[in-house]
Amino acid sequence: QVRLVESGGGLVHPGGSLRLSCEASGLNLSYYNVDWFRQAPGKEREFVADITWNGGSSDYADFVMGRFTISRDNTKSAVYLQMNNLRPDDTGVYYCHASRPNEQFWGQGTQVTVSW
């Protein structure tokens, strides 16, 4: 059974940092491009960042540019999202998405709350 599991979310003050992890079981994540998406309460799910299967290229939404960094360790079948200088509007559920042609998987999400 294929599972993507996100972890590392939590409550953090504005300006703080969190590091999210996405780990896979039942598939070799190193063969997949991986994205992070997020969904704030009452809003649509939106793209945050992505990284190619070999880590050779990454892309970011404008609103996280310079604050978030996506990376991966294919020896551990894991992808990470380092989030710095967090703001209250970064609050939401963060989802990991793995894809390759004709195949995609979603994780269940991890809650990130940025608040005093």
C-alpha cells in the first residue's frame, strides 16, 4: 500500500521556523517529482513549492520565495520543506504530492498554525 506521510507541522509564532517532512512507504519517492501544497481555512488548495525527482530543479510560489526551501534526500525517500520567517497567513494544512506520468499520490496533510 502506498502512503505519503507529512510531519513537522505545529504551532509557531510569527517569524518562527518549521521543517516539514514528506516520507513515502510502498513506493520509491526518488522516482517522483514532489510538490508541497497548502490549504487555508475557507480557501482553495494552492501550490507552494516543487522539486524534480533528482533535485535538479525547484520552483516556488511568489508568496514563499526567499522564505521557504524545498529539498530532498533520495537515500531516505524523503522530501523536506524548510519554512522560515513564518507569517500568520502561512497558516493551513500542508500537503505533499508525488507524481510522475500517469501516477500521483497525496498525503493526508500536516497542520501549520502561525499565531501569537
